[in-house]
Amino acid sequence: MHRLALALATGAVLAAAWRAPGQYLAIGGGIAAIGTGWIAYGRRGSPGGARLAAAGAITVGGIGLLLGALRVAIAVAALGHLERMLG
């Protein structure tokens, strides 16, 4: 489970750097990585390394989520600016 969370988190950060649909993939991948990492971290019987990897996936997934949301916010702000310029 922790490997899936790490893969989702890595995918979210990489998707934040892609073109147009990348920001939405980053948001979705970040949410999925946080949820999967939370489940993997909550397993008390797992070894320490697996729980640490799950906690890292939560962190990296959160970074991917924030980067994707920031790109969406910048695009919305740019559209608002263009609308004010054009009247």
C-alpha cells in the first residue's frame, strides 16, 4: 500500500509540471496519495520503514496537491485580468 501511495505522490508532483490537464491530474493524484498514505500509515502492524514511506507519500502528495491548486489559481487570476483588460 505504501508503494502505491509513493507512486501516486510522485505522479502528482510530475503532473504539476505538465501542460494543460496536468494541474488537474496533480490535484487528483495528490488527494489519492494523501488518502492512500493515510491508510498505509494507520496500519499499526506494518514495519517502521513502510509507515515512514507512507508518511513521506502524504507529504509529497500534499506538495503535488498544492502545486496543482496553485496552477489553477494562477490560471483563474490570469483569466480575470484578461477580462478586466478587454472590458
